[in-house]
Amino acid sequence: MAGIYVHIPFCLQSCHYCDFHFSTSLKTKKRVVNAINQELVIQKNYLQEDLIQTIYFGGGTPSLIDLESIGSVLQTIRSNFKLSQSVECTIEANPDDINRQIVEDWYSLGFNRVSLGVQSFRNKDLNYMNRSHTNDQSLKAIRCLRESSIHDFSIDLIYGYPVLDNQSWINNLQTAIKFDIPHISSYCMTVEKQTPLYFYIKNKKYKALNSKTGQEQFLIARHLLINNGYQHYEISNFSKNGHESKHNQNYWNKTNYLGVGPSAHSFNGYSRQWNVKNNVSYCNKVESGDTFYTRELLSRKNTLNEYILTRIRTSRGISKKYVYALMNSLERDSFDLELSRLANQKLVKFDNDKILLTEKGMLFADSISENLFLI
């Protein structure tokens, strides 16, 4: 099994917190789509004979791309890869791009899942983030999806920033619960260098983020969503039964995937590669037959550390058997010593072969991962 990620690097405007690769100039849309189609043909053997179980159009804002272009990419995928009969096919969209006709058109192309960038149900928060949509547009988009042929959808929500108090965060979550959203991705805002948010905080235009607030709001989301029938299957992801994101699980479970488009990443079990970021440079290289990606062969240490980093965030946890098989005796002794320390601090727990984060440990997942890494 494998997945394909298609990066559509265009947005109408820049969100203050975002450091993903995108362009607000739409002049190269057609050229980038053509280059993506070329890349898919070039990389058709990257996944060997793996059956494709997920296709994900992310960005950027894929919903900015016309139906003909999206359809051409899907057709190129179908012509060059073997698809599972039950392939999960997702498109990311902004609420202001959603209407009944476009959703039905996506469905006719083969999409069966939408990831909706709601972020908040308060206009005050959306203005703080510099989002292009309003709360009313989010509610309208959700109602539209509820009545459409695409029954599986997810929304993104963001917490942990100064204008969002705990009660407002509860209200956001309760709105999502009221609509019985099948899947919710809940992310704590972070300050990435060179983003508008970074400079606003640096120049005192915005208040600095408070990690304690982020931790409180993480726990609020966890308790409220679990108590309302959601499974907390990864630190940032909650789903109703049967609505987990198959595509995201590719990343957490070390499933092979091909990423196409500017800045897209790929993994085939023994190496990682990432495409050039600049849209024009990407197109030039693909069109001319030049190498458009950088490849890294994964060492034993890289393989183990990536496994720890991703799997510790999930409800499946880390397999002791798997990590021990990649370690020598000295490394196992050091790993066990660190596990004992973390367990004594009630940050991790054990379930037969599994190493799992406790609720307290979920608040410190990144630092716990680093402590378990091979150095």
C-alpha cells in the first residue's frame, strides 16, 4: 500500500502563521499543473508495484485550481499507478471556495473526502490569522458538505494564541461537535521564523504565545472531544469511528508515499527526497529533464529516530520489538534507562510491546521523542 500527495502551491493571501510553501501569484497555475503531470509520469516507478490507497491534494489551496486541471492530475495518476478499489481521495479547501456545485464536481472527479480549513468559528480569530473567510462562510461550507455526495470530511482548528481564551476555545469545539464533524484536526499555533506572525511578535504588534495556554487548550480539546464520541488517535487528530485519515497514517506508519509538486516530500522505505520549492525553478527543472529533488538515504539512526518521532504521537505507540531490533546492546540499555526515567515521571506508560504517552506526556511529546533518539 502507498499514497500520493499533490502539492498545489497557491493561496489568495498569506496566513500570518503559515510557513508552508505557497505563492499568492496565480500566474503560473497552468504551468505548475503541467509540470506536476510530467513529474507523475517521471516518478511512476518510484512506488514500485505498490497499490495506491490514498491520494491527497494539499497546499496551498487546491480549491483554487480549476476542475479541468484537477481532473488532469487525477487522470495522470490513474494512468500511471495502480489504485485500490477503496482509495481515499482528499482535497483541501477553504470555506469561501465551497458551494454545492463544486463539491458535486469534485465527487464526480473521484474525491470522497474534503479537508476544510476552518481554523476558528470566530471572526476575531480569523482576522488575527489573516484568513480569507468568515465564520458564516465556514458554517455554510459545513452545511453544504453535510448535504453533498461527499460524506467524509475533516476540519482544522487552531488553538493556543492570545486572542483565544479558554471559553472561546470551548465554544469553537462545541460548534464542531454540534455539526457532528467526522474528523477534527486540532493544532497548537507555533511561531515559525520569517512568517508575519514571527515579525509581529518580534516588533510587539502581537503578544507572544503562551505555552501554558496551549497546554490548557490541548487538554480542553482532548477531554471535550473524547467525551463526545471522538477517538484521539494522534496528538493533533480526533475522529468518529471509521473516519480516521488514511493519508495521515501513511506518514505515521512508515508507508511509502510519493509527493509531487514544488516542495513536496517523498518516502520509499529507505530514502527521503524533497522537491525544489520555487515554482518557476521546479517547472524549469521538470520541463528540461534536470533533477528537481534532493535525496537522502536513511541511516539506521535516521530510520529509528523518525519512527520514534512519528509513532509516539499516535495511539498505537512505539513497538519495543521494532526499536530493539535496530539497536545494539549499549543503545538498548541507554534507551531502557531513559524509558524508566520517563515512566517514573508519568510521561510514558507500557501496554505489552507498546510504549505510549500518558496524557501528561502528550504535552511534551517533542522533547520526549528527542530524549529517546539515538544520538
